[in-house]
Amino acid sequence: MEGPTRRASEVVVAADPVGLAHAAAERFADIAEEAVARDGRFTVALAGGSTPKGLYSVLATEPYRSRVPWREALVFWGDERCVPPDHADSNYQTATETLLRHVPIPAAQIHRMRGEDPDPDRAAADYEWLLRLTFQRESRLLPRFDLVLLGMGADGHTVSLFPGSPALRESARLVVAPYVARLQTHRLTLTLPVLNGARSIFFLVSGEEKARMLKTVLEAVGRSHEIPSQMIFPSRGTITWFVDSAAAHLLARREASLP
Ligand code: 6PG
């Protein structure tokens, strides 16, 4: 896939997961304030998994509970597991318990993916319709999130785009429901065109088990279609990697610019 020009990225190395969460929370608040001042709203796609929980907990407390313009926020998800919204594995459930139930965001502005739908393709199509409706006021064909939060697996996957997935070649649809063989389940996920259309992308990466992949993604020359996280590079936006020292210990330099 001939992608857009890759933008420089910034790598913020925190001493530990708590420091990572606070560094990301400060930037999250900055972006939210800028978006509302510019557009009157703040559109964000939340990440799943465990690493973002620290960020969500910090955002749910002061000063961010008061500082972030939650009433003007529109919340989406980058991906979702095919489980009910009250399931322990639900990304919606995780974000609700750690953040959304603690901040004054109108329920009508929280847009979860319907992981409980027995037809994942229908759930993906429904979410795509919602995205197009939400972002239709912009002339562009693609939604342009103010902020997309991402995690990264040790295999380089991000959202539910796994190495070798046909979903990595999707160039038209905004949301798909790939079958993930290693998990023996479908997942719902945004596609690369949507992710790469964002103004700002945060990768949140913590732990020694991510160190080798992080080095590969940040420092390898070129990019492999086998490493989804290497295929994230916003055409007109920036990536900020918030990593802790355990994940960063193999990096050659603290500031990395993608080639
Ligand atoms: C998910 C996420 C997934 C996650 C990575 C890293 O639904 O699980 O979308 O891509 O970000 O697996 O997960 P951790 O942060 O738990 O390591």
C-alpha cells in the first residue's frame, strides 16, 4: 500500500506506567481543549486492552475531570471484542468503569461498537454508518478524529489489526469485522484509512515484553505489511508514542523520527 508521507513522531519515555499515564493525560487535555476551541467539539477514539486503563483513571480524576471539556466530547472506540457491553473483555466496559462513568459526558455522545451483535459484519456496517454521519459535516470522505488512542501488542498488532490480516489491505471501508484465527473469534475494528486520517495519534506502550517490537516499529528502515503498528502514520497528523522505560530500554535514541 503506497501510503502517505510519513510524519515525524515523538517518543515520550516515562519512568513507569504511572508517569506514562500522566504524560498522556496532559497531552489529551491539550488536544481536547484545542479541538473544542477550533471546532466546538472533540472527537476521540479510545483504545482497548489494559495499558490505557492507567490513562483513563488519571483522566477520571482532578485536574483532568474538570479540565477536559467532556460535555463537548464525542467518544468512539478503535476496536471492540465480540462480547456484550457488560462483559469483562469489553473495551466499552473497561473505559466506562475506569473513565466514562466518572466524567460529565452526555450518554448520547458515547458511541460504542455493538460487540453483542451475532452478525459482526452488520455491527461493523452500522458503526461505519455512524462514523460517516458524525463526520459528514467535513467535506472529506474520511472521518478525521481529533485524537485516536492506540495500544500495541508484542506482535505489533494494534486495534484489532493483526499481522497478516486481510483487513490491513482494506482501503474503502471504515470499519470491518475480521476473523482473528489466533483468538478464534471475530473482532470489530477501525481500518487503516480512518486511523491514518486522525489529527493526533497516541500509542500507549508499556512493559519489557513490548521492547523488541517497539524498537522494530520505531527504528527499522521501511515498513512491513506484517507489522500493523508500522502501518500507522497519519497523512496529515502526528503520532506521539507514550512508552515506559521498560518498553523503551532497547531504543537507540529517546527521540525517534519515523523514516
Ligand atoms: C484490544 C486492543 C489491542 C491492544 C493491544 C495491547 O482490544 O485488546 O485494541 O490492540 O491495544 O493488544 O494491549 P495491552 O495494552 O493490554 O498490552
